[in-house]
Amino acid sequence: MNKDVRFNLWYWLAALAGILFIQYLYSTNQQVAPILYSEFEQYLREGRVAEVAISDNFIRGEFKQPLEGGERYFTTTRVDPDFANELQQYDVRFTGRIESNFLSDLLSWVLPVLLFFGLWMFLLRRMSGKLGGGLMQVGKSRAKVYVETDTKVTFEDVAGVDEAKDELKEIVAFLKNPEEYGRLGGRMPKGVLLVGPPGTGKTMLAKAVAGEAKVPFFSISGSEFVEMFVGVGAARVRDLFEQARGKAPAIIFIDELDALGRARGIGPMAGGHDEKEQTLNQLLVELDGFDSRSGLVLLGATNRPEILDPALLRAGRFDRQVLVDRPDKTGRIQILGVHMKKAKLARDVDPEKVAALTPGFTGADLANLVNEATLLATRRRADAVTMDDFNNAIERIVAGLEKRNRLLNPREREIVAYHEMGHALVAMALPGVDPVHKVSIIPRGIGALGYTIQRPTEDRFLMTREELENKMAVLLGGRAAEWVVYGHLSTGAADDLARVTDIARAMVTRYGMSEKLGNVALEKDQRSFLSPNPMAGGPQERDFSDETAATIDEEVRTIVDGTFERTVALLTERRDLLERTARRLLEKETLDEAELAALVGMPAKKAAATAPA
């Protein structure tokens, strides 16, 4: 017999038994007559009662002969015998009545149970909300599913990363027509890893792929797989791929993959049963288990590819890595064109000039720049955003917010003026140095009492030793100016000294620019693969002797001291110019490129990009 049929048969048998039981109770209840206590005493005197059963409050019994209605049994409520005899004297019909305490008794134990149950449900919902929808849903995937009309992002909305777009257009073509791509026996990559610094548009590129291919888009962050319960991450990985297979062709996008795919076994406390490792193992199994010809594509994004597990990056899993790097000048112009469409611009705003002022800016930085410029124009109640608004926004982002309420005493203002003009004059005197865009003694940011902004004429990817030494000279120009004018030093050059020392140490230990040590790389680059900032934490590995370390320190000091002496000599020759320009800076507080060129007596250089000195 079929299992479903047998299951339904048991339902029918249970229903029939229930109906028979109810009928029995009803028929039994119809044979019992509730009577008054006075009637009971009358039946008793008449001898019509066969037997009785007495309890504290009730009397139940059986008649010798059924009543006219056919009732054979009776029930009545007891009354105190003395009081009953007194009532009989007056020929009164009477019966007992018991006050019901059922409701109070019921509430006395039901209310505490309901209160406890309600509190338990409230706490359970609070906890289950943090676990992703309840204890029964804790193993379900928390991926956001977008249908083809939800992403609303296409390749037209992504600019400045043409090479990455070209790589991903092949994925779109495959999702639209998988048969065409398999006709020669080839297959599409199972996984595509988008690698790039933060803010370069990796997530937007993934959404653009889904928007162009018009397929369902499963988006989830790597950190959402791991919870407090063991095994939840692996269960969510399984559920995510099952949902995607059911809607294939589709795209699975895992953002911040490094939170999930960190290399296993790193560190002294690493174990084999860590929850993250179980989740990563399940992801590796799923990547091996699905066929790319089914129309399922996995996209990942990370800005730390160097810490990913090698098993995740091998061929057959993430087959292809696409670099989404910081845009060059042409890319910045394209990105600004996208974001400037939403702003009301004045006629003097030129995206090419703005792009020239922003080397190293990512797409997110440029979007923030346009927004800051728009807010500045709105604050001054302008009808449109001008080029001055963009210049002020760049200075605000690069150098920090102006601190006009931070009042310096006359002595400090004078020292800051000579310091900043020292930077500017050295930069204007040395060849191959980025031109000076602006000098100011208005405090900005957290600790800057003044600033000198240079702007490169082009994007640079390598530098010679002479160019590095000139860059160090510009950084030491402020300290050298203080020494030439006052004969003593101040704390204002702390940041300049740190940057100069880093450049000199890199020249000796990484670039092989020391005559004593030769063409040897003595230290590894401690920076992240995609981050310009040094990686924090842990001592640096040292593969050289103490004697070599002493030689490194000596060479670094020699380079810095030689550069400082050269800078002091340069400013000593231009002492009169330093005095004149510093006094002018004290009067106006800010000097732009044209004013500096007029003071120095040289034509203004045609410049293109901005960076703080």
C-alpha cells in the first residue's frame, strides 16, 4: 500500500473513533437528570430512589424507575440538613449552589506560564534576529538575492577600469549564450576574483555583470558565513549554492573574501577544527562540485589577496584574477564624468583639470570629492559648483579641515611661514620636482600648522636616485629654513623627518642605492600588496648581521645629513628671497602658484595634480 494512502487511512480511523466517543458521552449525559435538592428529598420520601453516591458537594444516584423523560440517573447539590429541614417547613423549593473558583484557579497558574512563555519568546526572537532569522533558519544563507531588474547597474555606470570591464564582458557573454562558448570544448572560469585597493569599484563591477547578463545575483559578505554556532558557516555555504543552482544561470558574489578565505594554519595557535576553516573547506568542496557549464559563476572581491588560502586560488576554483587598480588620469576623467552628471556645474569646471589635481584617488575618493565640492557650493548658497569649490574640496580631503580658530602667537606664525616657504623655494629651485600649487600658514587637520601642496604634472611609476634625493630635499626644506633663519630647530618638522628617514632607508635596504652595501635587497616590503601603508603588528624579519644593520644606519644617516646640508646651502644662497616671500606669506596667509611665481620672478609652471608636502 502506498505510504500516503496508509497515512490518510489512519486519519479516518482516528476521526471515526473520536466521533463514537463523543456520541457515547452525549448519550450518557442525556440519561442523567439534574434535580433540585428539595425534589431529591421528595423522591426519597416517596421511595423512588434506588441508590445514591454522596460526595462533599454533590449527591448522585439512580431511580428505581426512569422518569417520564427517560432519565434513569440524577444528580443534585447538597444542602446543610438542618437548614433543609427548616426550609421544608415553609414548602420552599431549594437546592445548593457551589461558587465556582475555576477561573481564579485557572488564571493562578495560566498567567505565570504565559508570562514566562512570552519572556522566553521575546529573548528567543532577539537572539534569533542576530543569528539570521531564528534557530531553524540559522543554517540558511543570508545572501541578498537581486533579480535582473534590481541591480540597476550596467557597465555604463562603471568608468576608469576598462581592462577589468573587458575581462568581465566575457563572463556576461557566457551567461547569455553558454552553448556558443562550449562549442570548441572550452569552459568558462569557475570563479573570478576581483583584486584591488578599497574604493576602486569591485562591488559595483560585480553588480554590473549581473545587470548586463540579466541573471539572478546572490550577494553576500564573507563575514556573514561565520556565527557563534559550530557548523553554521558550512551549512550556509551549502544552502547558498543550492539556491543558486535552482536559479541558474546566476551569479554568486562573495564580497570581502579574505574574511572567509584566510590561509589555514597561519599563526602559533592555529588549529584544524576552527569554524572558519570548516567554512572554507565547504566552499572549496562546492567550488569543486559545480560545473561551470551549468551557468553558475562565482565572483569574489578582496583587497588582501596575499592572505588568501592557496587552495582557493588554484586552477579549477578561482581560475581568473582581475586587477581593479587605482585609475590613471584618463580613468579619473571618466569617473568624474559619471559622478558630475548628478551635480549642477559652472562653466569653468573642467573634469580634466580636476583629474589632474587628484593622482592616486580611487573611484570612491572621486565620488566623495564631487560630493564635498557640491556641499561647499551649497553652503555658500551658490547657483552652481565652481572650480574653486573643487580646489577647496581637494585641499580639505588632502590636508584636512581649516582651523581658523586655532590662533598662533606671532613668533609661531613667523616660524611656520619660514618653514613652509622653505619647502616651496626648494621645490621651485630643484629640477624634476612636482610644482608647488599653494602655500598656506592656516592650520589644517589634526596637527598641521601650515601646509605646502605640490601637484605632479603626470602619473609616476618609478623614480631615480636623484629624484628621490630631491624629494627628500623638499621635505627637509622647512627644517633647513628654520636653521638658516634662526640657527635652531623646532618640533614642526617631525612628520617631514619620518618621511625622509623612510625614503632613505628604502634607498639603502630595498632599492640597492648604497655604495657600501651594493645591489642587495636587505629588507622585504612590509606594506600590503595593495595598500600604501606599512603593515602593522609583529617584528620585521631580519636576514642580515648586526654589522650590516650598523652599516645600514650609518648609510641612512649619511644620505639624510648630506641632503640636509645641500638644502641648507641652497636656502642660504636664496636668503633674501626667503625673507621676502615669508613676509608676504605672513601678510596674506595663503599664496597660490601665480603669486609664488611672481615673487620668485619665474613663469608659473603648468601643473596637473595635487599631493600634500
